[in-house]
Amino acid sequence: MHLHWLIVFLVSMGQTSDAEGCSTPEKAKAKKDLFEYFSLEKSESQNTRMWPLIFNDNPEDVPYFNPAIIYVDLYVTSITNVNEKAQSLTTQAIMLTVWPNSNMTWKPENYCGITTFAAPRNMVWTPDIGIKESIKTEFGTRESPYVLLLSEGSTLSSDVLSLTTSCKMDLYKFPFDTQICSITLQSTAYPTDEVQLDVATDKASINLESKEIFQAQGEWELIDINQTKANMTKWIEVNQLIYQITIKRRPLLYVINIILPVFFFLILDVASFFIDTNASDIVTFKITLLLSISVMLLILNDTLPSTADKIPLIGIYCSVIFCLIAISMVESILVNYLKVKGAKKRSVETTAAVSGQDDSVIDQQNPPDSVKDQNEESYSLNRLKQILTECRAATRRKQLSWTRLARIINVTFLVLYIITIIVFMSVLWKLWYYP
């Protein structure tokens, strides 16, 4: 059974074949006769309640029935919503279903050549196909209230569905992630030996048709639709038809809104090491960067689930950059402390030098009465000058040591900081983007 075959039936829904020598009134009467033949005018008709058994005869002439094979095709037309926190997927899909109905067959030649007949859905037996992952299922506005009956004993229906299904998502590589969500079709009442599900068309045709009619050009891109069959046993063994929908996120929005701004914050933090200004201004600047990254983390908290098995890489990305900027702020505070300590020593040295000069001036303005006293005081003054010079040299060496230490710490930290950033971004990009 091929897709072209199904499309021909959909186009012919509600139409009749043109039999030679059959006028329009005759065809209308034939349709009415066919309607009465199936007792569709009676609300108590058993067509809606009786499962159409398919009987065969074995070689011993003992009648037995084969399971009814229900052919299902699912075409994804759009992805309307993906809720990462609720782990749910909302899709618009077209489901074509074909099943045998041996209770509703007729000979076209007896009814003016009619080979297809549109019947009310509520008057015909329909398979109870349910969706295992369904959270909420709604029928779209284009759903037809009719099914198409075929003269050889088949029934076809076309449903436009809005499906909200659960989907376990792996957000480790968000927003460069690819998700695989399953839609499992199964009968809710009939076991495997009575009802079995199968695909009407092959995988390549379903993928091609879905991509051609895919309407949404939003955040998600349809990559592949795969079909598998399985059996599930709980109370009874039921047959399952599993459609695995592979979708890929378009990351441009998150790159522009989160990844690039946070990276630019890190570049600004590195550039702050070359700012020649007051240290308090640098610390204030770094605090502003930390607050900006905190806003990005709040945005991620509203998007990503809090119960993920692994921390998403984008969370690691923002958290590590937040920690790096915080460490650089602590380093700036330490360097500022060493510089202030060196500046205080310089102030003490300047005060001592000025005091020494004042004492020399006073001694020169008040000479001693005797030469002996003058020589003694000159000796004492020279001795004091020598001691003061040694104190100045010691203070200068100590002051220079604090300033030099601050400079060494600042340069060393900057080099290590840049190396850490390069290594971190390289490893993260390899884990993030490449499979």
C-alpha cells in the first residue's frame, strides 16, 4: 500500500465512479440504496459496535479468523510547542488510517458503479487506536466527520490532530541539542491476535511528505521520522506502532541572547586589567558584570528543568564565567590592598624627611656659644642624619617591595586568567557543538 493510493482515496472521498448509462438521478438513488443497505439510517445499527471479523477457511473446512491489520500513516505538519520544563511536545499531525471492514462490502455493478462511499464516522466501526504518551489530544478543525468506505471491504479515515505528548528530553547540549520523541500507537482493548498495526507507506515516503507539508519555521527543525513495531504485555498483549520523531533546535536565538552577551562580559573583565583608574571603580565595574550574568542565570532557570539528570553545558558555561569574574574581583581587591599599604609607607617616609629638614634649619639658625659645643652638636647631627638616611632607605625598600609584589600578582594572575579562559572555552566548545 503506497502513499499515492491513499491520496487517491482522499481525493475521491464522497465521489462516485462514472458508470456508463447511469444518469445523475440513478446514481443518487444508488447511493440512497447503499445507505439503506448498510442500515446507516438506523441509530441502533450494529455497524458501530461489531468488530469486523475476517474469516478464512483452513484445509479442514473449519472457519477461523485472522487478525485485522490496521494500516496507519502519521505525517507531522508542524511543531507548535516544546516545553522543556514540562518535558512535553505539541505537534500538528495528519493521521491516515485504513482498516478492513468485511461487514460493509458491496458489488459496484449493483449500485450504479459506486466503488467508494462516504459514511458518517459515528455510524461505522472505527479502531480504538490510542497514543501511549498522550497528555492531551484534540482534533483539529479540518477533521472530516466522514470516513470513506471501499467496495472491497476497506475503510479509510483522515484525521488532523493536535497532539501533546510527553517526551523525555536530554538538555545537556542545550541549545545545540537534538531531541527524539516517540508517539506510540496501540489498541486499547484488542489483543495482538485480533488487531495488529502496520505502516501504510515506507519511511522514505513519510519523511519526504512530512518535510514538504511542514509548515512551521520556528525554533525546531524536523530531521527524521522513524517507524518501529513492538508488542507490549500488561494485562493482555497488544501490538504497538512507534513513530520516533527527531527534531533539532535552531540555536541562533539563544546564541544572540545568552551565549554572546556572557562571553562579552568575560572579555570586558579581561579588559578591565588594563584600565588605569581607581581600584574602587574597577571593583564596581566587576560587580556590575556579576549582576548581569545573574540575570542570564535567572533566564535559564525559567527555561530549563530543575530535575535534569545532568547539568546543561550552558549552565556550566554561565556559572564558570560567573566564578572567574568573582575571582578576578577578589584579586583586584588584594592588589588594591597592597598598593594602599605601599602608599602609606611612602607617606611616612615623606613626613620623616620633612621633619629632618626642619631640625637642620633650626640648628643652623641657632649656633652654639662655644666651638666645642658646636663640634659636639655637629657630630651628633651627622650621626642623626646617618641614622635617618638608613631609615629612609629601609622604608623605601619596604615600600617598593609592596608595590612590586602587587604588580607581580596582577601580571601573573592576568596570564593565568587568559590561559584558563582559552582552555575552558576550547573544552566546552568541543563538548557543546561536536557530537
